[in-house]
Amino acid sequence: MKKLFLMGCLLSFAVVLFSCSTTPKVTRVADDELIDLSGNWNDSDSKLVADEMIADSLSKPWLSSFMMKKQAKPRIIVGTILNKTDEHISTETFTKDLEIALLNSGTVSFVASKDQRVEIRDERSDQADFSDPKTVKKFGKELGADYMLKGQINTITDAAGKTTLKYYQTELELIDIETNEKVWIGQKKIKKVVGRSKYKA
């Protein structure tokens, strides 16, 4: 009996120990706090690059030239942002960061994306069939964009021993939709040195 009791105690202790070792420790942090765990592209990189590149684009001559000529804010749409790295990067998140930076600048207006326009047109079509005629929104009233913002994210990785250098280069171009003229080209580079421990925990 004593032997069985001792074995039961040891088994219970092992279960408790295993449970404690596999329970994750969660710490809440501010959403704007810079945290870099792996050295890969992350949310901080996305916001930093978007804010700096949009600020640069809006400081260039194309904007004042357009506003003097048209006496209005330019309308911009974000096109395709390509991920040419070997990592999984959410280009949708980066696109949204670009949109936020553009809107928050107060110097341009923004046009819905291609996918969003399809959904809105479907809604407009439904209104024509089912809504009170006094409230139906008309077709042919959409505002066309003046410029499209396109770009890509590239990376180069170099490693020696336990140290890895990660180099990210983001390139954006603003293109006049009517003339295909590139009115601004921007580039932002990020370098990260990632050191690995010689010993595994």
C-alpha cells in the first residue's frame, strides 16, 4: 500500500510539474511598444516604414504642384504591395498602415480599394432593387483616384556563426493614373543584427 501511495504521489507531482512547465506566461504590453523577438519583419517595422515613407512622399514637389494646378487635394489609392522576401509578411497590414498614414496627413483624400469598390457596387445594386427610391445611391458618382501607390519589400540575409544580419529594403512608387508618370519614388532601409545564444535553454 505504501508503495502504491508513493507511486501515486510521484505521478501526481509529475503531472503538476508538466502542467506548470507547459503553461505559457502572458504579459500584456502597450500596442506601440517596440518589441523584436525573432528579428523578422514585424508590426513595428510596418508602421515605422509606412509613417516615414508617406511623410517623405508628401514633402516632395508633386503635391504642391498638383494642388496649385487643381485647387484640390489629390485622391490616392494603394495598389499592390509585393512581398519579395523569404518571410511571411502581411502586406495587408502594411497596406493599412500606408492608408492610415496618408489619411492622417490631412493633405490627401483616399479612394476605396478595388475589392472594396466591388462590394460597395454590389450594395448599390441591391439598393436599386430593394431600398426606398428616396434613399437609393446612384451609380456613376464615384470619384476616380489621381494617383496609385505601389511597391515591394525585399530582403537580404547574411549570416556568420551565431550572428545574422537582416536587411530589409522597401520601395514605393506613386504613379499618375492618367499619364503613367511616376511622380515620386521612395526607399526605406532597415538593418537588424540578430545574435543567437550558443546554448539552448
